[in-house]
Amino acid sequence: MKTMRIGVLALQGDVEEHLAMLKKCGATAARNVGRGGSTEEVEAVRVKHVKDVEAVDALIIPGGESTTIAKLMWASGIAEEVKKRAGEGMPVWGTCAGLVLLAKKGDEQVKKTGQKLLELMDFEVGRNAFGRQKESFEAELDVGGIKKFPAVFIRAPAIAKVWGDCKVLARFDGKIVAAEQGNFLATAFHPELSEDARVHEYFLGKIGRQEKKR
Ligand code: GLN
């Protein structure tokens, strides 16, 4: 049986929740073996060093504080390695602060803090886009083909605009809150904080699709 090794960037933020959700996906994959479903095992690993990036099939950048995660990514050399692997086709998914880091462009708030971005997806991001009165909330959203997903938002960013090959997957309050571009996925909300593994399953599907293209 083939193993998909999924890394969760473990420098700061909600790492454990993503690892737990990936374990849940692994259990589903294992149950589906022999029932015509996926025959791959899912291994969830923490990514803390450059060598860890080299060893994974896909990477999740979690929510947290994007300025802190950015500092640590560039100080450790992980940022360059992620950009290199992403350029070679590795699927990367950013949730919340992770979405901020995937952006090609940032708003005034991003520019003010001077934080670096990975610049992997064709969109402009606005940090803390839902204001103080809406710091944390839950909404049921259609995310591409995934219907009625319980989306948890915590001081969430939003995508101000997309261009090029970047596709909008979900909107809330007129704002873009999920997007996809080739191997890359970005969600302003936190699927790892719900009980619903469908967005994680969708991301894992990118690994299969990418292999078929080769
Ligand atoms: N507002 C935070 C930032 O821009 C993200 C919040 C989160 O990841 N929950 O870093």
C-alpha cells in the first residue's frame, strides 16, 4: 500500500488540529481499502526544518499569526524550500494565516508590517478583513463542490481580488474566503476546527490528480 505523507508546518499556530484531522482522513482511507475506495495510507508529520519539507508529498500551512510564521519560515530557510517544491508541483494548502502567506500581494496592513509572502497564488489578501465585532464566527458555506461546510472564522483574512488562473471557491458577506489555483488551495476559515473532514479529503485528492498528470 502506498503512503501519502502530508506535512503540517509546525512553527506556530494550530498544528495539532490539522494533524488530528489528517489522522481521521487516514482512518477513512484505510476503511475504504478493498471497497473500491482509496488504497493509500495517510501519514501526518510535523514540518519544522528544511529537510522535513523535502520528505513530504504535500504541505499544510496552518492558521496562527502570519507575521510570526513568516519570520520563522524565512529565518529557517523553509520558505525557499517550500517555494521550490511548490514550483515542482507539490500541493500546498494555507488556512487563515496560511492563506495570507500564499498571496502574491498584500493590502496596506501587510505592507505596513513588512511581512514576506510566498507569492504562490494570484490573489491580493486583506488581513483581519471581518472587523472587530466579527472576530470569531461560524457560517455554513458551499466550498466549490462541497455543500454546507461548517466554516469557522477567527480574525480571518479575505481575498480582495483574484486574477490569472486563480479560481474563487467560496464567498461570505460578499468577500472571497476560499480559492484554488492548480496544486494550491487557500481557505480563510479553519476546516481543522470543525468535525468535517471534507476539505482535508479534497486537498489530499490533489496529490492523486497531480500524479496522474505525470
Ligand atoms: N489574522 C491572522 C493573521 O493575519 C490570522 C488569524 C488566524 O490564523 N486565525 O495572521
